[in-house]
Amino acid sequence: MRKRNSIEFEVFGSLALFTDPLTRIGGEKTTYQIPTYSSLEGIMASIYWKPTLQLIIDDLRVMNPIRMETKGIRPINYGGGNTLAHYTYLTDVKYQVRGHFIFNPYRPDLAYDRNENKHYSIMKRSLKAGGRRDVF
């Protein structure tokens, strides 16, 4: 079911890494098989973010088969020396995401900026332009 202020977009790339700091024992990184809710919120925030809004992810559809690849990486060692770590990435990812926004109830000081049509229009224009910030 489509909600008010709903946007839909695709996330794709040749490699993806969705991790949790708790899973990085000894510098090794292993990805989750699907993006975390927080990472999807961050991707949606890179399209358009204001403190007036709360972004909510409604649906995620996995479009490509889940495949993983492990690579040997030489991470930056600020203490000097040379190290090797193995990172496990997702390869050839493609997701369809649907989300919407509501007004942030924890920011009553921003009530003057609660113009639903304005924010929805800006979000659609930002999405059409590829977002406002890069995703890392």
C-alpha cells in the first residue's frame, strides 16, 4: 500500500558492504546479506534530509541474486607497519526501496517548517537529480 509522501528508488552497485562494528573482530569485515534499516535510512537521507522530517523505510525488494566475494585488503595502519584483512562484500547488488516521511514530533521548534507539499516536491526533485549527497 502506498502511503502519503512516499518515494521509491533503486540502490545498485558492483560492490556493497553492510556491516556492524560488533562483527568486525580483528579488522575483518563481513557484510550482511541485505542492507540494514539504518543504512537504508542513511541512503534516503542522502536524497533529502531536514531535521523537520523523520524518514521511514516501508519496503525493500532484492532484485539481484545474493552473491558474496572475499577480497584481501590492506587497510590504513596509522601506527605504522603493514596489515592484511579480508573483507566479504556483496557483489552486483540491486534493491528497490520504498519509504515516506512524517514530521518530527521531537522538534516542536520547527513547526513553522511543516509544509508537506514543499518537502515532498523537494524530495522528488532531489531523487530525480540522483540525491543531494553521495552514499558511502
